[in-house]
Amino acid sequence: MKVFEKNITELRKLNKLTQRQMAEKLGITQPSYIRYENGTSEPKQEVLVKIADIFDVSIDYLLGRADI
């Protein structure tokens, strides 16, 4: 899932959000969010939808299946 990790990290930084702020927006712990960016864990579907909504992109974009 290298593309996913790269995309969420880049989008978070472009939006000037910290990992802690992202975790708060998603209603998860900061370590859980960090694992998404590190590729050691994958988000559940509902969290994936929230990430897409926060960044106003499609889930396909997050997963590397489409351009913005």
C-alpha cells in the first residue's frame, strides 16, 4: 500500500496538519494514524472514507487508482 501511505502523508502536509490533528479529526489515536502513514496498518472502511472527505479526494485517489 505504498501509494496510500505516500498520498495521505503528502495530503496531510499540504493541508498543514499534524499527525495528532489528523487522528483527532478521524476520532482515532495518534499511534493508530501513524501506523497508516508507516504502512504497518490499514484503516477500516469508515476511516478511509473520513480521510477522503477531509482531503476532498476520492478513495480511488488515496489508493492510487485515479488522479485527483
